[in-house]
Amino acid sequence: MSEPIRDPHQKALALNLGSGNYGTIAEIGAGQETARWFFRVGGAAGLIAKTMSAYDMTFSDAIYGSSPRYVSRVRLHAMLDHEYQLLLDRLDATRGGSTCFFAFANTVAARSFSHKTDGHGWLGIRFQTETRSAPSQIDIHVNLHGKDNIRDQETLGILGVNLIYGALQLHAEPLVLLRSLLDLLYPELVEVDMIEFSGPAFTNVDNRLMALHLVQYGLSNAAMFTADGHVAQVADALWKKAVLIERSRFRPPTRLTMDLLDCAQTALLADTDHEADSLMVLSEMTLRNLGGDDGGEIDVQDFMSRAEILCALGKNVLISNYGEYYRLAQYLFRYTDQPIAIAMGLPSLREIFDETYYEDLPGGILESFGRLFKHDLRLYVCPELDQKTGNLVDVYTMQVDPHLYHLYAYLLENGFVKALDTVNRKYLSIYSHEVLDKIQHGDMSWEDMVPAEVVRMIRAKRLFAQ
């Protein structure tokens, strides 16, 4: 078995010399680097019908139509629509019977003299896998972390080659294609935080699973899909939105899990005067949540069971590799300047005050709290029942280590930690691990512990069975 091609020079040359594909590369904004690879290696006439670069917005609008945002998925699709249709209109009659057409496009804002922050962009390819067949498509969104414009240009060029090669040569193996996007690149240079596959080549691909693999394989630290099962680009989804997030295993979602989130949403809207349509509510699962109790290998079918239930409940899902809450908060504040709230139970609050989690931070727990509460963030914490006495324990009666008492009191007094006392008290005795155990051992009392829609799905699809 031959070694897979990872070098962009070899990929570009292989496509130029005999792929059976022919198409267009169109790049606007800062992403004018992909076509250069195919010309540099030689033999580009075998692959490329046209390349184009529209840097000026007026020229770009004249070709693709006006757009409120030039670096957007809408703009990417307008480019792909235009360029792919031109290929069919001009070349299908003469070579459509022997050639598979493709159109690649990108629209990118990179670091520059005037733009000193990290860049980002959209890349996509529409392509045929058989002559005169319906096309398939891959869209990706990337965040660029190069420290200068030249580094971002090099990254975009390699990434573009990787995407074109992956689509044309690896489409039958989507996971191989996914991992190949960062061939000769590194997460420190670029992250792929959204990918969506569509069309006949990918009829068996579930994009929610691909969102998981983006995080699992290290292409991104987080990925998101919406309640309708479509992947979302986090920056677009959170733009000008307040955010409420609940972290859990959701294995399965219980009445307590859902009531906690609903009560936190009501409290946040009341505290901030936000309207419901300006709030993004997220159910978050970390890789640790998905790896079982021992943090081992992720069970893909188990993940899909949780994803299907959450989508059926109308929840947007975030998958992340942010074990510490302060890292999650920093990530969310990259994309919104509106209030952020985290809904949790007392066990999670105790974890936040566990200093062993911050041994790698020079400033320890104080540094973590500085990052966590740097902006407008609050924790909504529901009470619990003491399993020995049955007494109610809340944020006011929870005990912390004596040397942390004043720190905890400061957070309480200033509203960073807020009591969520509206949660239905009878749900406080529901524990998800006990529900799962009952499901797996045929104890039907679990049905009273989860929402009716969850009962229906678990029974109909035999989810979470051993």
C-alpha cells in the first residue's frame, strides 16, 4: 500500500497530471494563494480552466452580486454558484462527457497592516464525482492564527490545496479527508471550526458527527450544530447574542437537566432585560463528557444518541475540548460582548473551587477566576439534596475551604454566583447515572425521571442499551 500524499506540491502535481477533473479556482480578499500552487508545480493546464482574483469590492460585486458581508458563507455560495454554472455553460457540451467539473472558492480576511487581529475565512468546493452527475459540496470555516500576513497566506494556500485534493481524491473516505485538511499545517496556525458535507457523494455523512470529529482530531477546540441538526459557525451563531450554556453528559437528559436550563434562561432574561430571540442557549458536551467514566475512547453511536435527543428537544449543541470553565468562557467571549451565563449544579461549582485544576496556571485559582469573570459572566447554580440528611444545600450553605471563604463571599455578594432556587425540588433527587443504570437493567421507573419526548425516543430507538 502506497503512502498517502501529504505534501501540497505532490497533491497539486497529482491533480494536474491526471485526475480527470477540470475546473475553476476563484479567490477574493486575502485568500489569493491556492491557485499559485497548481501553476508552480507545472502541468496546470490539465486541471484548471480558469483562475480569478477579485480584490476590489466593486469588481467582486459586479461578478457575484452585492453582499452585506464579504467574508461570509453567503458570499462563498454566491461564488460557487456563479463559477460552477459558468463551467457547465461553457464546457459541458465539449468535454462534459469525459470530465468531472469542480469550482473552488474562498473569501478571507487575514492579518494585515490595518487588520491586526487574527483572520478568518470561508473555503468551499463544488465538484462532480462522475461525469454529468449532480455535484457535491464541502464548506469550511477557518480561523487564522499566524502572526503575520505572509504566514496566513502560506497557510491558506496549503489549506486550499488540501481541500481540493481531499474533495477530488478522498471523498469516498470522509474521515480521511477531514484529517487531511491540516496536512503540513498545525492547530497553532489554523483551526477549522466548521465543516459541512452535502450532495450525493456524502449521503451517508452525518454532519453532527463531523462536528465531533473536528474537535476529536484537533482541527478545532469547539464545534457547534443547531437544533435542526445543521452545523453552525460559532462566530455567526453568537454574533450580538447573550449566551446561556449548560455542561452535562446528557446521558440521557433528565427532568432536572432540562428544568435547570429552563429556570436559568428565565433568570438570565429577567436579570439582563434581554429578549429570548437575542439569547443563544447551548447544551455543551466536552470530549471528557463523551469519553465515558474513564475518559476513554468516544463511542460514536452513544454520541449520536445524545445528539438526536438534544435536537429533538430543540437544543443547540456545542462540543468542546475546554475542560476548565475559564477556558470555555474565554472562548465564548471571543465571539460576543453580550452577557454570558453558565447553568450548573453545586457539584460543578465545587469543581470550580478545586485548586488542583489550576496547578498549571502561574496565578492558580485567582488567575482562573480573573479569566472566568473578566467580562459579564455569571453562574446560575441550582441547589442539591444532602444524600445523608435530605436537607437542601444551596450556594449560601455550600462549604468551601476556609482560605477560599472570602473569595467565595465576594463572588456571591457581587452577583457572579447566583442561586437558582426556582428548580423543581422534586427533581433534585434525579441523578443521570442512576437513570442510565435503570435503562440498562430494565427498571422502568426511569421513565418518570426524563421528559416525555426523551422517553419516546429511548423506547423507539432502544437508545443507551448495554
